[in-house]
Amino acid sequence: MGTSIYADLATAVARLGLTLRGGFRPTADDGLDDVGAVVMVGHTGRSLWPVFETAHQGGPDPLDRWVRGHLTTIAEPLDAAVVTPNDGPPYRPFQRWAQRAAGLHQSPLGLLIDPEFGLWHALRAAILSRDPLDLPPRPETASPCDSCTDRPCLSACPVDAFSEAGYDAARSRAHVASAAGADCRTGGCLARRACPIGAEHAYEDAQQAFHMASFIGAGD
């Protein structure tokens, strides 16, 4: 493989509305035998939805299947494998991987925050390459949460699902599925929407509703 492989991967995934989020070379502690490079794949802002909305075929876990299918087609000629956050066991430490590869930081909500896109991004897969590749350096960025004094994300949830004890997913899911949770269900998580960073990149309503339906198990 040549040194342009990473750039070629970036071009290929961009056609899907996806983006590479950097990469790293694993160490022995990662337990990734015969893997020379881990390349993170995700989407930022509204880039994914127009492509996925018109192309997917429905069925169970349509987004995971759609991403995996396309990335496998891209990765196989490179003798590389594709893994997703839901693969397991053992489940892959995607948040830790992303922090090693990209300029992402832990937010008070537990989600990783991007200095440009805020909370409006997601990790979708990782490409495990046998070749170490020519990877870009990890961006050195400051967390935008460090200078946020009001932290509106922590007070926006109507059922206080976010606290110092962590995220109460069951409480959040029950609220979103209820009549009182209609705004969250159709417009997306209020806590996520309250973050001022990257607000201009917020998902459109159809994408918000899609993800929330998946969250409560009411749709695919």
C-alpha cells in the first residue's frame, strides 16, 4: 500500500456522506493482532442524511447495515476489516479510539464533543488495516466545554437523565417514548440541542426523529 491510502479512503467515504476521523497505530495493549492502523469513520453535521435517506432499504438496524456494507466494499480490496460500535463481544472501545485519533473531548453529557461540530457528529465504524498507513497527526484542540460556564446541556433534560452519577438511559428512554416526550422524539434530545457549540450543524428534523425512534426501539 502506498502513502495515499488514507487520502483515497477519505475520498471514498465522503461519497457516502461519511468522513474519516483520523487514526492511530495500535500497541500490544490494544489486543489488535496483525492490525497496523485503526482508522475511525463517522459523520459530521448534516453530511450523512441526504445520502442515507435516499439509499437505505429499511429493515432492522438499517444505518449500521448500510454503513458496514459500503465500508466493507471499500475496505476489502485493501485487505482491511470493518468493525462497528455495536460489534461484540468484546465490544470495541470506540470513544477511547476516537480520542486517540481525533481532536474530540468528553462532554458533561458523556458524548464526545467536536470543537467545530459540537455534539452533531457520530462514530459509525473503524477500518482495521494490516498496513500501518500514513496517518495524519492527531489534532491538538482544547475542549469547548472548558470555557462554557453555564453548561445548559445539564439543565435542559426534562427528566434530569444526566447527573454526576452518569446517564440514566432507562429514564431517558421512558420519557422519549411517552406523550410528554414528543418534542424529544420528533426534534431530538433537548440536552444535546441546548449545547451552543456547532448549533448550526444540528441534524435536520427527519434525522433527529430517525435516531430517536431507534433509541426507543420504535422504528428502524
